[in-house]
Amino acid sequence: MIPKPDGSQRELGIPTVVDRLIQQALLQVLQPVIDPTFSEHSHGFRPGRRAHDAVKAARAYVQSGKRVVVDVDLAKFFDRVNHDILMDRLGKRIADAGVLRLVRAYLNAGIMDGGVEVDRHMGTPQGGPLSPLLANVLLDEVDKALEARGYSFARYADDCNVYVGSRKAGERAMALLKKLYGGLRLQVNEAKSAVGSARGRKFLGYELWGAKGRDVKYAVGRKAQQDFKARIRQLTRRSGGRSLEQVIERLRAYVLGWKAYFGLAQTPKVWRELDEWMRHRMRAIQLYHWRRPATIPESPGRIGDCGAARRG
């Protein structure tokens, strides 16, 4: 179990080495066959596609005038996949009975939890190479239903946003999605799902903004900024017993990865504010080290430098 930003936990199923090898071999055979059948609106866990593509599609829809979004969140999607429904949808794409039996065996395989084997009757736990492909196989049915009705939407894994021109149309789309997901035995999280303005609504960590009649722009979501600060606070704790150089090395990988993901953001003020806030954290670490009796410099010049740093 790994913690999620909202305080809950996500279950990961880590295959043994042999199982991972076989699952990867299955994926390399099945993906070239199955992936071309998926909707063009699906961007998650597919070769040559990434989250940025889904965010760009969302911006294009809003820029075209579809200013209302139907944001549907599925409750514990990977843990609640119905095995029978999934195998039925996979059987429509793959005719090899041996492959289907092997996939079914992996779905039914138990897990070791605290040294005790536990049977599984539903779900396809995240952590194995096959899970993302199987998730797309199941959710592609919803994609095709939305396509048939002419909806504009973008999906990344179980995050799906539908863009429409009015709230009334959004309510109809929401009712349709609940019906489609219900047919797959999936549960919609009512607390996190909504029909509302596309401006300021979070999608894959991004928000869209812009004055009426002007170009729609990308912004780093407020929740993503909060998560960034929480992680930086963890990495820059003054009581960690680490040098400033060691802290910087730990920060480097996280900050560069975060910046690469949010590289589409067109909010320079946010970048400046986060940069200034992070530099303040770094200065606090340096001052904390200087105030220790064993490390406080004795020369007048160094003390003056410390005072300058304190003023900064």
C-alpha cells in the first residue's frame, strides 16, 4: 500500500520476477494487436502517447467553445475491475484460448499480504506490466460509446473529461457516463465527479485559464502546487542531518521531473513564486547550519557574510 495525496492508500501488486517476465512477453505480443483498435481519444499507457497529449486535447476543446466539462472520477478503478466482463471484452479481440487462459490465471492469482496468501476475485492491481493494457481494453467500450454520440473528450487511464457547450448537455453526458460505467460494474465517485466550468477544473494536474474571448492557457493546478510544496518541505527538513549539497542532490531529481511534466504551463508568475519559496527554504537550511557552535565562522568577514545571508 502506498499513500495517495488525499490521505487514502493505493494498492500495488508486485509480480515475482518470473511472472513479470511472462507478463512483459505477453504485453509485447498483445499490444501491437490490440492498441490500434483503441479510440484516438485515449492517451494513457499507449506507445507514443502521454499525459501532455490529453491536456492539449482538452485545451483545444475549450478553445473551440466547449466551456463546460463533465469530470468523472472512478472510485478505486484498478481494484474493482470485474474479471468476467474484462475477459469477455478481451475475448472479442484475442481468439487464442491459451493466451486467454494465461491472462485469466494472472487475474485470479492470489497475493501475499503480511505472509498470508489472499484470494482475489476482482481487480487488476497496479504494478504489473499487463494491468494498463487490460484497463484500456475495459474502458475502450466507454470511449466508443462517446465517439458514436459525437462527444469531445480526452481520457488518460481512468481519468476522463468530456467537453460540451452547455450545462444541460453536460448533465446528459454525466447520466450517460454513469450508465456506461454501471454496465461495467464500475463505481463513480460522486464526491469528486462534477459538471462545471472547464476553467479552473483540474485535469491531470493542470488547470485551464484565460479571459473570455481570449486564448485558453495552461496553468499548474493549485492542488499540484500544494503537493509540490509538501514534497519540498519533506526534502528540505532542517533536522535531517544533511549538508546543503546533499539536500540539493535529493531535490534535483524531483524538481527537474516536476518541471518537465508541467512544462506546458503558461504561468511565469507561479514559476517565480515557487522558485523564490524554494530558495527561501534553502537559505533557512544554510542559516541553520551556520548557527551551530561547531560550524559558525569566526572571521569577521564570514560573520558579515552570514549577516548578509540573513538579510537575504
